[in-house]
Amino acid sequence: MAKYQVAVVGRPDGWRHAGPDDVPPSPGRPLEVLVEQDDLFAAVKGAVEHNVRAEAEGADRWAVVVEPGSFGRTWPGARLCTPITYKVMSLWWPEGWEPQTPLDVPNCVWQAQGGGEQPPMSYERAEATVQGLNRQCMDNPGVTWHVVVAVENESVSRTVSYDPAGTETTVEVRRIHVIRPERGGRGDCSHCPAHTFECAKAEWQSRAQTLTARESRSPAAP
């Protein structure tokens, strides 16, 4: 299970952040670690609270969230997880599951699909999009349901390969987190064939998965 640290870096003079979980350009080495958490969002919340105070006080330090022990582009010994971006993805509607609200997320979340090429959006917009799409799903039940996912900044792994024709293929694996909104629930799975299993009783606010993105680029013409 991943561990997340809230690390403090220097805040450049004149830097304007896009949000309280943003990261300064070319941050120097971490100056200290404030706390370590098992949950990504607990770490992000701690970093945001630190940064709101730092901005109010005019402090020259800024908090970011990293996964220690993982290779990152910014630091070789820690993967940079913030800033977090949000997307809307679809998943299979579990057999026997019935939502109570458009923001419900089933406990047995299968691998979320699609949305990899979407531009990032704010959490508020992603939640509103999911609510609208799932209202339609509830009116006209189908095989898919929509969820909000949080995407960590740096990828878990990145590989580049070339075929004999010179085509470059880049494969990135990113960690995503399916989010159960506060205004939603887990729905009713009492009609599911596995309704007596532990998955029917579990309580969670987010569940981690991975998303693989593949991009191919042909060699430039002479």
C-alpha cells in the first residue's frame, strides 16, 4: 500500500499558484517532512491547510505531496503526487446494484474505463458532470455508470520503445483514485448475487486503481 508524505519546499518570490495544491516550478529539494499518511486525500488536505496558512502569513515555504521511495521526474527518490487533477470515467454497472442518488458509487468498483484523453477539470465540474450523466443513466438504465477520479501528478511508471520503422511509443501508468462524493453513497446491492460478501459491507471514500495511457509518434518526415 502506498504511503504519502507532506513535504515542504521553498516558495519562489512572485510565484502565483493555480490552487492550494499546486507545485512551484522546478522546486528544490524538500526541506522537511510534516507528516506521513496512508490516504492520499488526508495528505492533500494537510498540504492545502499548510499552504493556506503560509499564504496568509506570507511565508516562504510551500507543502507538496509525494510518495517516498518511488522514482519521479522531479526527485529520483520521491514521486510528486500534487497537483491533483480530476476526470470523469465510466465503469460497468454491477449486476443487481441499484443507485439511490446520481452520486452513488458501488463498492465493487471494476476498473474504470475511458476518459484518459480528457482535459483535466476542477472537482466541482467533474462532480456536476457525473451527476448529470448518471441522472440519465437512472432514467434509462444501461451497462455503464460514471464516477469522478482523481489523477496523481507524476506517473507510477513510464517506458519508451521504438519499432523497426522508428515509431516511438510511450506508455505511462498513472495512479488514479475513484472518489465517492460526500453527497453520494454506495447504493443498494442487496439484489446482487454476492450481496452477503464483505464487499457489500465495506465503507470507503476513495479506491486506488491504475490507468495506462499509450501514445505513438511516427518519425518526422525528411
